[in-house]
Amino acid sequence: MTWRSIRSISALALLGAAALQAQPRYVRSEVRISTPAVTLIDSRGERVSLAAVLDPPGPVVLQFIFTTCPSVCPLLSSSLAGAQGELGEGARLVSISIDPEYDTPARLREYARRFKAGPRWRFLTGGREDVEAVQKAFGAWRVNKMSHQPLTFLRAAPGEPWVRLGGPVSAADLVAETRRLAGR
């Protein structure tokens, strides 16, 4: 092998590595979801219809979390925390606990404080059956909470399809995807 061929291979390897780094770490797809007619409980202890949370005009970003999660959930919540100021005034953030037996409104309030959640970020829990119905509607249900996937769902407006981001997303990813949905 000559020096020229080694340099060419090295340049190709660098280009390949840069191309891989430029690829999103998540898989993007569009999904149609029918919001289940359930009532959940927010971090203030108030009962709220899921439709009332998701259906007002404007973009929505939704994730499934649980407050004792040691891995995926803190990463997801950190991305929302980092993006919340950049998503525009009309955007709403929603985190739904997948551990309703443990995640009481008080625990959700503490979790929200930990991530410096602003007023547009809602944390919801509820009865086991209602939470499972929501997870199943979004294709996010797992028998064991420890095997849940890092999923983020975005929607530009009621009636529009949801964008499903499967995998880890950064705050910059969320901002870019939300702007993409809004056509900006």
C-alpha cells in the first residue's frame, strides 16, 4: 500500500465518521394516534382530561417517563428542559408517568423542580389502566417499565399526525423537529 492510498483511505474514513455523526441518533416517523378518552392527574393533584391537555391549538411535545428511572428518563427530561425556552410560546410539553403507583403528584412536582420545568410543561399520572391506555395508543406500552424505549412525540396542531422520534434526542433535535413541523 502506498502513502497516497493510505491518505485516501484515511480521508474516506474521516468523511464516513463525520457523516455518521451528522446522522440523527433517532428514527423519525409519522403516526396517527387517537387520543384515548381518559382522565389523568396532574402534578397539582387536579384531574384533567388527556384531550384537554393535548388538543388546544399549538405544538405539543410528549414523552413517557418515571421519576425513579436511572437511565432513559433523565435524558429525555433533560432534552425537554433544554428545549423549553426555544420552542416558542404556544408549545406545550407533556410528561406522562409510566409508574403511576409510585409517581404521585408530589413526586411529579419534585421531578419537575429538578428539571426546572416551566409553566407550559405538564406532568401527568393516573390510574394504571388509564396510563396503560395512553401508552398503548402511542405504541409505547411495555410490560416492564425498565424496558421502555426513549420515545418523543411531537404534533404541530390537533388533527395533524404525530411525529414519533425513537431514540435519544437532544434539546437541539427537539427545537429543530418542532420548527420543521411548524414549517419554519
